[in-house]
Amino acid sequence: MAPELDNQSVHRYMRVYNYYKQLILSGQLEPGNKLPSIRRCAAELQMSRTTVETAYMVLAAEGYILSRPQSGFYVTDIAETRKKAAFLESRTKKEEPPICYNFVSASVDKKSFQFDLWRRYIKSALRQDDRLLSYGEPQGEQDLREVICRYLQNNRNVICTPEHIVIGAGVQSLLHILCPLIREHRRIAFHNPQFKQGRAIFEDYGFELCSTEEEESNIYYISPSQATPWGGVLSVQERMELIRDAAKREILLIEDDYNSEFCYYHHPAPSIQGLAGGEGVVYLGTFSRLLLPSIRLSFMVLPPRLLERYQRRRDAYNQTASKAEQIALCQFIRDGHLESQIRKSRKIYQMKTKALCSAAERVFGDKAKITPCEAGFLSILELRTEKSAAELAAEARKEGIAVSPVQMKDGKTRLMLSCASVPAEQYPEALDKLCQCVFG
């Protein structure tokens, strides 16, 4: 029986009314279709004629059906009329303009990546016919894990062997593997709460999210080179204090080390995993920022205790990363292109950050102050205005400019700007439009 007819919480005539109303609005009863006679409908639904007649009268009063003398009840065109009205209403609504200047995007600068070079490595990987006939190794291709291991040892002081490394298509896919391994840890705190995708994974697995101020958390998720939404970097001293506190309270640390290659103003600090001697820390890294966001290759370094658990379950997981891309990336790194890619990207984004700050100083003058963040692609624009950051971000969006409002306890109005996706030559024009949104 239809749910509308089986709903015991409403009167019987309303059940009949709701049943036919749904059939009409869904198009199952088309305009001009004849409804069963009151006698027949009552017999089919095992209800009284009075109940059915009352329902029909309500349907007619609201325009869903009409009565033709000596003929019966027929469906009107109310469903089509409503659809047309909704369509016209959506057409007449003022559409937001497209984003012309995206200072929020996580995309990368087109000039930072050598597409022709990468195509050659992909083509080379696709020529390895025999290797591509099989599924990828669940843990990731052995040769790729070997070159990643050497890179991490030489550049991030990570303590590992290729056997400790797990490859996946993005950090989220790796967290799906990690969560079942750490089920006894039920409470997790995120040092930077902006990682909504990661928070969602842990929530899906039943972990309780808590703040960093709470003492009960037994997992601590931290991005030391993006420790705050505006790009704060943890010093070596702060990292050591975190390690000591975690050891004292038996907290598992998850170190998401993205952006560590983009520390412009000082030498990148050693990884927390290395400073902790490889124990009690899960290390995560990705090539999305170094190469392209669309190349979904990330890696996870498991500490010995979790590695044993993973190896018992490893064959139950399929590899999520493209085998061809793994092969291509392995040779790309072996030939030294990753190191040159890092140098090139750092130079481009450092220059773009300086260009963004210079353009902001020229456009805003003494009405604002811009400060580049310690790492990554971000700068903070502090504005001398009574308007809130959220209000300014909304007004800028109407003008085709995407910016992120920054919420701090001092109440000052700040916007966060990423230099990555907007071409440097467009900074003056974009910031001039932003200035008009703020000061008119």
C-alpha cells in the first residue's frame, strides 16, 4: 500500500487526498486522466464513499481535479503550471556573477608545472604493457615507495623504510585505511579546523571531534606548516613540546605535512615524525601541491605498531591511485625533476606573493596592511573599516571576487588572499575592484 494511504496519524479522507495529490504532482496521473468513480475508489481502497467523496471535494477545491457533470473527475494541468512557474521564477532570480578573481582557490599556477614533460612520463608509463595488465599493489608500487622513502629521508628527516609507506589517491582515501587501524582512539582534535574533508572521514567512522583545549582527546591531527588557517608554521621548539605532551598523555599524532616545501622565509623545520624517532606519529604527504591537484597521489608513513595491523589487513584493500601515474611519478622523481619542480614552484609563488603584497600596498595605501604568511600561498589583508570580514567577502563575491574572511579574537577586519590561481598581472585590477567594494 502507498505510504500516503497507510499513514495512521491523519484522517482517512486526508490519506486519499495525499495519495492522489502525489500521483498528480509526480506526473503519474497526467492532465485529462480520469479518476476512478467514488464508488469504485471506495471499493478498491476499502473506505466509505463519504471518505472518498470528501477527499475528491478537497482535491477539486485546490485545483488538482475538476468535476464534469454526468462524467466524473478529471486531472487538471496544475502540475505542469507549477513546474513552469518554478522555472520562470528561477530564470528571473538574479544570478551571481562568475568568479573572475579567485583568491580562495586551491588550484596551482599554470606556469608552475611542465605539462609537456609530464606527458612524456605518462606516455612512457603507458608503454609498459605487461605491467599495466595487472591491478596495482595494495600498498602502492614498490619502486615508487622506494623513491618516496629516499626523498622523505633526505628532505623531511622522516624515519621509514619503503615497507612503512602506503600510497593512495589523496589524503582522504588514506584516512579511510587509517581509521579502522586506530579504533581504540575515539576522540580526535584538529589543530587547524579548516580541514573539513578530514573531519568528515573521522566523523563517518564514529570518532568524536573535540577542541585542542580539551584534555580528553587521544588523537591530534596537525599540519605543522599550516598550523593555522592563515599559514602559521610550528617552530622546532613547538614541535618538540608537542611530542613531549603527546608521549606524556599517550596521544597519537597525525602529521599532515602539506605545504612544508613552501616555507619561503626560513629553512623548513624537520618533520614531527623524525623528531619523534618515527614512533607514535602517522605521517601524511601529498604531491597535489607540488605537481597538480588533479594528480591524486598521496602517501602515508605508518609507525611500527600500526604497520603490523595494516599488513594483516592489507590484501583487503584495493589500490585507489592510478598505476600508470605511479609508474610515471617514480621515474619523474628518479630523474631529479621533483627537486627542480620544488625549486621552480617556490620561486614562482614567492614572486607572486611579493607581487600581490606590492599591488595591495599601491591600491589600498594606508587604508590596509598586507602581510605574507610564513608558508604556502596566503597573505592576510587587514582593512581599516567598520565592516566585518564576512560582509566584505559577501560583497566581493557579488563583484566576481572570491576571498576568505579571517576570524580572530581581536575583532579586526581581515581577508585571506591566495596568490596561486590569479595571474600576477591581474592583481592590480582585482585589488582595485576589491578596494571599491570596501571603501566605495
